[in-house]
Amino acid sequence: MSTPSTLVQVTDLKVHFPIYQGVFRRQVGAIKAVDGVSFSIYKGETLGLVGESGCGKSTTGLAILQLQALTGGQINFNGQDIAGIDESQMRKMRRHMMMIFQDPYSSLNPRMTIGGIIGEPLSVHQIGTPQERAERVQELLRLVGLNPAFINRYPHEFSGGQRQRIGIARALATNPSFIVADEPISALDVSIQAQVVNLLDDLKKQFGLTYLFIAHDLSMVRYISDRVAVMYLGKVMELGSRNNVFDSPLHPYTRALLSAVPVANPKKERARQRIILEGDVPSPANPPAGCRFHPRCAFATQECRAQVPELRNLSTQGKPEHWVACHHAEKLA
Amino acid sequence: MTTTIAKLEKIRPESLWSKAWKRFLRHKLALFGLSVMAVLLFTAIAAPVLTPYSPIKQDLRNLRKAPTAEHMLGTDGVGRDILTRVLHAGRISLSVGLVSVSISALVGIVIGVAAGYVGGKTDMLLMRLTDMVMTFPSLVIIITVAAATGPSVYNAMLIIGLLTWPSIARLVRGQFLSLRTQQFVTAARSIGVSNWEIAFKHIFPNTISSITVAITFGMATSILMEASLSFLGLGVPPPTPSWGNMLRDAQSMNILEGMPWIWLPPGIMIALSVLSINFIGDGLRDALDPRSLL
Ligand SMILES: Nc1ncnc2c1ncn2[C@@H]1O[C@H](COP(=O)(O)OP(=O)(O)OP(=O)(O)O)[C@@H](O)[C@H]1O
Ligand code: SF4
Ligand SMILES: [Mg+2]
């Protein structure tokens, strides 16, 4: 395999939400939703982003697309630095990078027809004539497995799964190269989840798309991702190829997460030991010093409490990169 | 391709409005209200041809006559036919209601959209203004303005409109703020829709049903306000009849007790119009419920 080229490069991304208090609305602190995240997304891959609720996955996705103001950091998209560029310039870039949303109900404007919704990116970016747009919308409907005759209907006439397909068609309309999918299946019935994931996977192959796939369902992430990043409290804890992260996790947090997932292989399933995480996730307004995971980590030492572990590549030469942010990863491996 | 599009047009399903209309038709009280309103509007518009009398010409030979075949609802203190006056009064009272609710809606929508869309300092200033107008002792203002400019139909419209917009402004602002956090707004931003278009293409259409309902109830309020103002002599000045100033003629005890034909008709008209508009409002609220679109 040739060296993959980078489509999206995120460097030291920070998103802090100020907390105001009192009559004078003084800022008393900040929720550090994303606090120094760096990773690359290669052309044509699916990068899975996992982690517990509230660890900053959605905020990361929104920040990459400049839908959330950054506190700091750089975002490089296809060779161009887009962090903090002005909105009118950013709007022109948006045809190349789209988003699929979690909630199939609130993500479609109830007053617009399906044709209006899917065709909007085309009219916003002035692609084609009205006639060509109408044809493209029908083509997109067919592509996501819906009847092109639905074009004049309204969202409330559709089921959750169908609506999610409409959202996918909207994201595909301008032929983007990059799509952030923020938990695109977690609001759907289990029976429909697999269909939608397969659709996303097919579309990726067909159009050479690159995905940032945010989820907390680990088995789904394992199924669809090429590489996986594990987040905890606003930081990336581990990042590597799917097989590395799932089969030989290096970070104690990743191990704890994975140990909660049942395995299909009965032998392995019997051998599986659940690592119960002690305590709650600390508040992102006041994250623990040193390693953020230390209050809940069974291997924590003095060093862990004092020093923030850097994200280090532990793979040997020639093997796929395997990044981990733990002082003791080698010893635990 | 054109043939498929032609085919698609044929199976075009009903619009959101025709669905809402169907839901409205199921609402019996609203239908009743709508029919009553239709009759009231018709009789108001057709008033000059429905009775042979003038609403203002006095007839001193026929003072306070009880209903007869000639004067079906009797006559008032200066001999004018009550039926004629009550129908003509409908023109004035309903127009005052309509015009003042339009003023109120216009001001309310502009201020509400500005506050909800721009946010920040603009929002804060506009909302303080709204609170101020809402807590104004309205009677004091009305008396002052009426004393300064003299009562007139136009002043009544203006005063009512300028005192009732805050509830619409608040409603619109609240809707903007809550709709702004919906994912479809983030989705619109994500595909590159401009802020301006987000406000007017994505958010505003979703506020129209609540605004429609609010305007309907606002109309009832305006009619009642006109009646109170005119009753106090601060609204529509005589001899032009309005339901409110017709009631004003019935302030003495012996008229109240002995001559119900003088005050009952305008009283009934006020009650009937306010009630039926409120029924229509209830029906619209159910028919336009945004949850029906989820
Ligand atoms: N607009 C905001 N204002 C203030 N705090 C916010 C805002 N958006 C998110 N947060 C906070 O930032 C943190 C990260 O939120 P985020 O939505 O990114 O988490 P997530 O990983 O996507 O979680 P989930 O799995 O529940 O979607 C949370 O603590 C959340 O409360
Ligand atoms: S750095 Fe220390 S506390 Fe953090 S995960 Fe590694 S061992 Fe645990
Ligand atoms: Mg999320």
C-alpha cells in the first residue's frame, strides 16, 4: 500500500465553552469540551471516533466543519488552513465537506419538501440549472434507496430510517470529498441500523468518500472504520488501525471500553474479563491534572497524577501507526 | 426525463396547508366560530343595503321605541334604528380590530425577529423595550393620548396596535431562539446557507403557525379593547357607531333595567365576535400544531 495522503489534519484543536455566573455574568471557568486534539484523516478512509457521552466527539466534528467556533488549534482541509477563516469564504468550501446528523427528526426542516431539502446544497452553491437539480435530486433519492417520486413530500411522512437516508442524500448532493457522520444510526431501530451503515459503506466505496464516523456503538465502529480514535474528556487517548485498537488495545481506558462489549467467539467470550470503571467521568470544566484518566485507572502512579501523557506512536517501523497517550503503555502491552 | 417529472407532478401529495385545513374542518367549535364570523362580516359589509335607515340621522319622534316591525331592534335615545347602528358598528369595530391587530403583528414580528435573529445587545435592548410597553399602565397612556389628540377611529387603531405588539414580539423571539438550536438549522449552516437565508427560509416559516394563532387571539383582544375604549369615550367618537360606544349610551339605570334593546344587541355582537374568534383560534392551534409535522 502506498503512503496514504492526508485529507484532514487537525492540530491541537481546542473548544472551550465559557461558564458564566452571577448577576454580572462573569466568566468563572470553561467547559473544556475539546482540549488539545490532534489527528489526521487520510483520503478514502473511515476514521471512527468513539468515547463515552460528553467526551467531546460531536464538538470535535462540528469544529472541524467550522460549525463551532474554535478556542485554538489548526484545521487543514486538503492543503488549506480553514481554522477561523471568515464565514463567507468558508461557505464556499462547504460543498466539499458535509455532515450527517444524529437526529433524523430535527435535522430535516419540517416545512420543506424532500426535494427542497436534498436540492438545497445544489442551489446554495449554484450547481446546475433548476431542471438539472431536479434530476440530480431524483438520482440521489435512488442512490440512497428511496423512491424518486417522494420529491414533493414532507419529512413527517417518513420513518426514522427513511429520514436518515434523506439526510444522507442531502450530504451527498454536491459530491463532497469529506463527510462527518455524527452518530448517524444511534437514533434508529436496531433492525435498521445495519442497513444504514451498509448504505454509508457502499456510498463510500462508490464515490471514494472520506468519513469521520462518530459513534459510541463499538461493534458498529469496528465494522465500518479503517482506523479508530478513542476520546476521553476532550482528549484522544488512543488512535490506530481498527485491528490494533480492537485486538491489541494499549490504553487502559480503551481496554475498559472494549471489555464491556460482548464478543461473538464463545471461547474469547468466556475469557473476556469485564474491567469495571470506578467512579464517574469527571467534569470537563475541571479535568484531573496529569493523565485525565488517572482517578479511574487501575495502573495510575505518581507520574500519572503529575504529568500529562503525550500521544506517542508505539508501533515499530513499517507497521501501521498506533498512537497512545499513556505513560505506562509499553509495560501494559 | 421530462416525462418522469410530469408524472411526479401528478402524484404530488397535498400541501401542508390543505392538510391543516382538513384538521381545522374536524374542529366543530372552530367551524361554528368561522360561520358566525362569516355572517358578522357579511352583515357588516352589506349593512347599508340591509336596512333602510341611516345610522346617524336622528329621529326625534321615535325616541327609545321598543322593537316593532319597522324598527326590529327598537330605537335609541335620539331615535336611531338600533339594528342599523349595530350593523354599521360592526364595520367600525371589526375594522378597528383588524387594523390594530395588523399593526400589532407587524411591529411584533419585526421586533421579535430582530431580537431573536440578531441576539446579543440588540436582543437585550428590544426585550427591555418590550417589557416596558407590556408593563405600561395602558389606561393612563390611552387617556393622555386621547386627551391630547382627541378621540378618533384612527387613534384607537394606533393605540391598540401599539399596546398589544409585545406578546407577539415575545412569541416570535422565543420561537426563533428555540428553533435556532434545532439540528436542521445546523444542517443548513453545514451546507453553506447564509445567515440571512437561515432566518427567513428555515426559521421564519416554522414560526408562521404560532404567529397565525397569536394574531387570531390578538384580534379578539383588540375588539374587546376597542369596546372598552369607546365605552369610556376614548375610542370611536359619536355619532359614528361602534359596539363599544353604543354600550356607552346605556349607562343609566332605567335603560339597563327597562330598555334592554338598547344595550343587548351591541353586547351580544361583542360577545359573539370575541367568542367565535377565540373558537377559530383554538381550531387553528390544533390544525397548525407543529408537532403534527414531526
Ligand atoms: N454549546 C455548548 N455550550 C456549553 N457546553 C457544551 C456545548 N456543547 C457541548 N457542551 C459540553 O461539551 C461537552 C462535550 O459535548 P459533546 O456534545 O461534544 O459530547 P459527545 O461526545 O458528542 O457526547 P454524546 O455522545 O452525548 O453526543 C459536554 O460536557 C457538553 O455538555
Ligand atoms: S497514564 Fe497512567 S493513569 Fe493514564 S492511563 Fe496510563 S497508566 Fe492510567
Ligand atoms: Mg454527540
